[in-house]
Amino acid sequence: MTLPPADSALGRLMANLPRAGRVEWIGLRPAREVPMNEVDDAFAEPGKGLRGDRYGGGSGKRDVTLIQAEHLPVIAALAGHDSVQPGLLRRNVVVSGIALVALKGRRFRIGGVLLEGTESCDPCSRMEAALGPGGYNAMRGHGGLCARILEGGQLRVGDAVEPLP
């Protein structure tokens, strides 16, 4: 994704993030078609993803998947549920307080880990089984962000999610 020039009106608007976000939840899936394991911290490895997660690496665009905590109630409502647990949605990191879409094409830090938002994390067909009929559509536009790890390190629940200039 190409961002507009930083000195353009749109570039200034897109760079204006009022505060840092916060990591609320971290999950790892050690194998295909098994539930996510909720963890308090994870080690991020460039080109490999989160240690202990099966999906790491490969495309160079999807080392880590993130979803916005504020979207969980929306997804639940659209899927006809009172609530939805993050592990059902198969994303690694749930963040709050910052618009993930604003990090697409940008570098940001979570704790000591440097990441770059690469593309939207669109839902997969497994959302129908996880959320029931209409689960796929409930997640459309709310699936989160894929990111590549540029500098590894530990990330923890409670870490700040800070966009870089």
C-alpha cells in the first residue's frame, strides 16, 4: 500500500493518531484445526511469526495477525451472538484504542517488536463454522490487519501499540 505524501492534506490526516493502543489478548495456534492457546506473552521472530504459532512466515506479509477489540462486539452482533471470544476468530493479537486500519502500510511497535502493517486480514470460510451461518459476512470489514515482523522480541498483554512517523 502506498501512503499519500506526508505533507499532503490527506497524508496529515492519515498520520494523525490521537493515542497509542494497547495489547488486550495474545493467542497462538500450535497446529492446524486446533483451538488457539491464550498466552500472556509471545516471542516475535522476523520472517517466522510468533514462536509456537503454526502460521508464521511464508508470504512475508502475514507474520502476525491483529484484530481490534472494539470490533469484537460488532462481529458478535452481526453473527447473532451476545459476545465472541478472540480465539474463535483465529487472530494472534487483539488490540484496543487505536484504529488498526490506520496502521496499514505503516511501521509500528508493540513493546520492543517492530512491525509493518501489510494488508487487511480478510475472514476465511472457517468463520461459518466458528460463528455459525453468516459468520464470514459478520467479519467482513472487521477482520483486522496482517503485519510482518521487522525486528523481533517479546510482546506482552498490556504493551503499547505505537505508530511510528
